[in-house]
Amino acid sequence: MTTFMDVIGSQECPKPFGNTGTQLRRATQHDIPGDFRSFQSTPFPNEPDLPATDTKPLSSYLNENPPSASTKSPKSTDNHISEGENLPRNAASIKVKPKPAEYLSKALRNTGHALGNDQSTASDWPQLAHGRQNARTVGRPKKPSLPVLLGEYIREVDPLLSPTSDNLTGSKLDTALNEVFRKKSHDYLTSRGYDVADVTAWAWIMKSRNSHEAMVRLFLLESDNAKSVANTPTIPAFIPLHILRQQHLDAHTFRLLLIYSLHLMSGQPLPGVFNPARVPEDGSELIPEEFHPSIDSGTCMILVVRLIRHARRVWPQALLTIARAFARFLAVPKTEETERSILAARHHDRRKTTQFNNCLWLLSLPAKIAPYRSTSIQQQAQFELLRAMAAHTPVLPVSRQGYRAVVAVQLAHKKTKEERQSAELKAPSWPPWKEEKLGIDSQRGNDGMYSRAMQVLSQMKDAGYSHRLWEDISSILAGWDTDGSPTVQTRAMMRRPKAFSDTHRYNLDHQEVWVSRIRSTRTVREAWACFLSYQDRGLPPKAAIYAAMAEKLIYRRATIQNGIEQMSHTLPGDGREVYPEPDSARDIIYVPVEPPTLDELISQMLSHGLRPSGRFLGLLLQSASSLQSGLHYLQCSGLTEAQISILSTIRVNSRKYSTLDLEAFQAVPDYVFASFIKFLCAHSDIVSLDVNRGEILTADRFPALVATTRRTGPKTDLFSHIKKYPGHGHYPRGLWHAIQLTKLRRVPYTPAWTHILSALTRERLSENHGLRSRSLQRVLSWHQALKTLSWMRQRDIEPGEEGFRIICVAFARAIEAAIRHPGTAEHSFMLIDKAQIRDLKADSEGDSDFEALLRRALHVLKDQFDHLVLPASKSSAHAERSVFADISSNSPLSVPSILHTPSPATLHAFVRALGSVGDDDGLLHLLHWMGQSADQLREAAEEHSNGDRMMRRTLTAIRVFLERRHRRMDTRVPSDLIMQEAYDLISRTGWDWPSDAEVEDYCQPL
């Protein structure tokens, strides 16, 4: 296990320091080609934080515009972007000049181009963007810049060049060209080394239908420029920066942006223009001296901010590559460094220090995809920056912000071996002091008692940074309370300092301190004792306190239902599980009042005028025990009446929704909406389909298959249903209701669709309903999964790993049902034809028999797997020739070879899907890929508590299906050649070939 001592070393930190219309028109017809010890001495003894002088706050990098441009090179990126004014919060009626990036976005938006619907990169930090977000921009920036010039071209000239334009006349076009490329603008364009044809080419990129097409065009244009005999300037950096402004990018598009950004940061040539003198001979390492950046440090910082933002959302594995590239960029020696004065050198080092610490902080923000599993990647990325800061001369100090960033990642990281041993030795009584259970425990010392997060907090104080509220909260979660007594080390995503006071003086009874105390407990009584202590102090009721206590009650019930108490590999604080009270009455904590039920706690909360909202409301909806309780939580929540009404009521005709209703609906937080969808799915009631009666499909039974054919009918109202049927705990049309709401939602949010996909394919019938009915519904569930996937494709929503696992399980069940009861597949097609819902193009291409069902299903599954894990794309062939995209390269700056590393459970589901139809070739191809990605798969397995066991089950399943040991497999004789190849593939990766005992144990429940 790597420690901070190993990362940094033992260096000491020193103290710092005429009429051109016709010509222009011709140009527009340009043919576009298809240990932390080195930081313990604070450099600023009078102020623990970095001084304001000569430093740049994070907010300055989060605006949408690069700093002033360097005039030394005409090929440098366009950085002439105004900073804008500081605006008040109520800036809705204030008119301001737009920034160049805003002007370009507005021009694209007004002309109907997709890339105009971008989103400020400061959206993750709304407190930094409040100044301009409500201000209305008018006019154009006064200073000339490339984005403004491009925006004017797209707005004024490009519509006249459209084949469908009715205004295509020479005079109008000449007038527009002369207006856009007036002397001042044309002179500026020429001074930057560009001409009108370049503007036309940039417009071709920006007019793309989506971000992925824009990146493909960008690489095509760069490739075309590389083949040109003329010294064509490179594409300015504001183009990829604008694409990175988009709110949503898929992983494949982001990968292309990352590859291009690495070329900008390193200065390495793009494919087709490689210079052997500038590329290492072995191609395995790009050291800082070989970096020749084509952008300045300000632009690079903005680029890194946006790359990290999207990496957190779609590809957390890329964070390590981004951190490595940024560290090497800042380590590049400047040509004028030897002539720089001491004062200028100190200023430059201060700027680097700020940038490093800002990047450390950005790397600590939780990932949107598997946030806890991504913490190991975030830790590695931070270590890269810390090594670079320690290797710098002089050593660059870690600021308060940087220390907090490292602490936040360590709090979310899983326990080390020493920390787990320490957790196992905690006494069952409270406080949980160390208890020697064996004689050898007295010799273990205090290893692990102070977690890595506590060690960083201690080093932070040694460096001169006083602890404030944020640090005290972190200390409680890290295992030690403010009075020096131990708590339970709890894995948690630490809240940002902006959420509460961050001054030297603060109230030790702050609500967040008590929230962390409640969370860092093991049992309900321990949490309840902490809750009562808060009340006994006479402190005001707070919603956060009630939310923390409610979490304990909810997860205790979930722990009992899931049987987590029998799992010895989980420890208190590893997850949300709440453990039972100690067996000995001597260890049970005394409370004057017994813990309440969840509903009693909510009633007490409401009596104080507090309403559940945000993630607390989402948790209540997901854990609702009945339809009535969930609707009660919704009704007493902090949502508006309009939002509650539209969530609980479905109008069949979407035109009947008013604009205000739709705006209120879209304003519902994503997590709350997804939780409500999960609540509806959990409390829907699917009626059995009687095979003997030949019933047709209905919306209550199979809502995905008939949802598109229902055009008329009464609206559905959840509250009216529970009034009419007060004893019903379920809603027969709950799934149909959930589907209509999700289709109405404009914001793409995968979890909501994943809940629907899971509900549509879930086993709902018992053996009492008849085997043929169960088999038929399994096959129809697969059709519902296909229908849901098509809806998601139409909305550009990726199923993700969870969605892929769900469809694999659904397919395996459907195939098993079809084999067990021949004719079931054909019966399902007949019912679908009767319902007249075959509106998918793929459905009309011959899937009316079992063999067609198999072929199409295998194609869907394999295509989904490839899209999930494989980074390469046929449309990005130019990008794939990049030195950073070469999978065989050992360069630290090579982009990861896998988009998403599937968990062992997902791999096991895929193996069962392939094996259920006897696809030996598919299993061998999967084995080849697993062998090439063995290291990544092992790392993924380590992040799961049962990862190693599930990986063994996956390998065992491969052997079982290849040997035809499944009792329902076909009668073909296993191939010795295939078995030998599978044995060699598994053995070469270091995994053991599954034993006969493992095979027998695996086949037992089948």
C-alpha cells in the first residue's frame, strides 16, 4: 500500500519567494475535407492560506474564456476573451456585453445549430457562476477575437450560402462578407496567421449535428492541413474548448477530445505529421523536456478544468492521464526562464502553486459514475501532482485547498489492511476504544488507529494550517471526535467547504458536526443517543440532523432484509449498512427514550416545520414501504404544488401540459426524479397473463409494448387511486405511469431509465402462476427491454454498465424459457402482432421465429458490450493513429484502453447470456479481451467486496458452458481445440483454471 511518505519523499521546502467582397466570397467556397513531509513548513508563516497577491482563485479558471493571448506566435490559441464585470446576484435585468465564447454560442443557437446549446463549465460550482448566469447579453464584444469573428460569419454569411436560402444574391452576400470581414476584423485575422478559408473551415466544424461529428470533422481537417504543402496554421484552441462547453458528452466523444487535448498540451504532432526528432525512439515516455506546448498555461488550466468535469461524468479512468499531462505541462522549462528576475520567478512559482492546488481540488470532486470505486483513480491522479510539486525546484507547497482535496479522497477511499485490523479491534461499547481480543493484539501497536485521512489532517496542522469546521467534520468521519475519543471510521463523500462556515471561529455545535457524529456510528441506538445529545443541548431542529437519523433507520431495515449481518467481510463504516446491537447488555448504549420508527421520526420533523427535500426526499421515496407512505413523503416534501401535481398525474396527450407545468417538471432534481421512478416501479402490480385464455397485451401487464399505441383515455392520478382503493399497497399502472413521466423528461439521466429497465425485466410471477405463463412473460420481458433500449437511443442515453447487466440477465432468462417451452417465442410474436405495436424498424426485419430472436439478441448484446468497453471507433480513424491512442504504447500519457471496466458481476451476466445459446466463439472472444485487460479487471475486482469470488464464478461459468455441462444445453460435443485455447488464455493471464469442484458447485443450483 502506497503511503504519502512514499509519494513525496523527504525534501525540505525552502521559503518562497477597399471592396474585397468578391475575393472573400471565393474564399468562403473553400472545400472542407470529408508523505507530505516536504510540505510541512508553510511558506507563508503569517497566513496559513496562500496570499491573495499574485495568485489566481479557482473561479478565474472556471469562467468560459481563456486569458489574454500571447502575441508571440500567430498559431497560438485565441485567448482574446474579456473577463467581464462583477455582477450582483439579481442580475436578471442587467444587460451586459457577451464574452466571445457566449457570443459564439448565441450565434450557433440562433441559427439552429446543436453546438449552440452548451452549458457553462462553472455549472458544477454554481456559487462561482451566479454573477452572469441571469444577466442578459446584448451586442457584440468590442475587441476583435476569433470566436466573435466566427460567430458573425455563422450568423450573417452562412445562412446565405445554404442551398435552401431564398436570399442568395451576389449583392447581399458581398454586403454580409464586407460587414463580417471589415478591415479591423480582417487585419486581426491576418495577424493571427489565418484567412477567410480558415473561418469557413471552423464553421464547418461548429455546424455539426452533434459533438462527436464535430470532433471527427476536427481530426479530418487537421489531417487535411497536414497533407497541405502550404504552412497551414493549426486549428485554434477555442474550437475544442467550445465543444468541451457542452453539458453532455458521451464517453467516445470525450475520448477524442482528450486525445486532441493531449496534443495541444504536449505539442506532439497529430497523425500524418509525426516528426521523428520530436518523438522518443521507444515511444514509451514523454518527459517534460520533450513537451512543446502549443497553448499557454491559462488556456491549459481551462482545458484541464473542462476535461476533469467531463471525465468525472463519463470516464473517470481518464483522470489519471489528465493529471499526468498537466503535471508534465507545468514542469516544462520556459525558454526565457534563465533571463527571468528573482521576483518574476517567484511570481511564476506562485502561479504554478495555485494551479497545482486547484487541480488537486478538482480531482477530489466525486465522480458521477461509481463514485466510490473511482476514488482509487482519483488518489493516483493526486499522487502524480504531488510528485511533480515535490520534484519542482523550489518545492511547491500544498495549500489549505490542496490538503482538503487529499483528505476528501482519503475519506472516500476504502480501508487499508491496517485500518481494517484496527476496525476489527474496536470494542462493541461506545466510545469504540481498541479492545485486545487476542494476546497478539497487544503487540500490534496503534497501526491503523489513525487512518490515512487523519494522518493528512495531522500533517496539515504541522504545516501551519489551523483546523476549522471542515477539518473537524473530516476528523470525525476519519475516526476521531473533537474531544479526542474514537468514532467509527466511515467512508463518505465529504461536502464542499462552501456548504458551511469556513472561518477561524465557528460554533462547535454546528449541525454538520452532529450530522457527521450520527453518521459515524454503528447501530441505531448509538445514532439515536447522538441525536438525543443534540436535542439535550437545546440546539434548534435542523433538517440535516433528522435526515442523518432517518438514514440509520432506513438502512437498518435494509440491512435486515438483505441479510448483510451474516457477511463477515463488511465492517462498520464500509457502507451504509447499520449493524445490530451488541449481544452483551453491558455493551449496549443507554438511551432515555427508545429509538422511534421512521414514520414517527418524520412526523416529529414535520411538527417543527421541516420538510424533506433533495437527497433525503429521494432516499425516503426509494425506501417507502407502501404506495401510501411514498405519496405521503411526496406530499409533505419541499417540492412545489406544480411539481407534485405533474409527478402524480399523467395526461395521455402531452399537448395538454402547460408551459409552466413542464418548466416545473424539468426543475425537479435528477436524483429526486429517479427516486420517484424507482418508487413507482417498486409499487406497480403486474397481473398474470393467462396463456390458456389467450389474453392480449395490456398497459397494466406490459407497459413498454403498448405505451406508444395509447393515444386517448382518461388521465391517471396516483392520489385519486389511493382514495378510491385505500387498502391497495400497489398501483396496477405504476410502470406505465413511470414510463410516460420518463419519456416526458427532457434532461437525459440514465438512472431513471435503468430503474424502468430493471422493473420491466424483473421476475414478478411465482410458480403458482404456471410454468408456461412465467416462460411467456420472460420472453415478453425481453421484448420490453428492446423497446426501452430504442427509447434510450432516441434520446442519446447510454444504458451504462448497470443497464447492460440487466439486459444480459433478461436475455438469459428469455432463452431459458424459450428452450424449456418450445413455441413460447412464436406465441409472444403473435401477441405482439395483435397489439399492433411493431413500430421498431428492427422488429419488421424478420424476427418472427426463435432463430431470428437469437440472432438479433446476440447482435444487440455484443454491440452493447463493445460500446461499453471498447474505446476505438470507425469514425475516429485519424484519432486512433495518435501516439496517445496507441494501445501498445507504454507511455504514461496513453489514454486508457477501456472506456468502462465492467465489474465481475457484469462479466458473469454476459457469460451466461452467451453460454445460454452456445456461442463458443463469443466466449473465446470475451476471453481474449479479458486476457488483454486482466490488470484492469483485477483492479475493478479489488474495489468490490466480493470481487474475487465473482471473478472465479465468471471463469467457472466459461468452462461450464464450453464443456456443455448445463443441463439444458444442446447436445453438441465439446471441442477439444476450443477447450485447449480457453485453458491457455486463462492460464496466461495468471488466473487458475476452474477446478472440478468449482464446476460441480456452480452447476448445483442450475
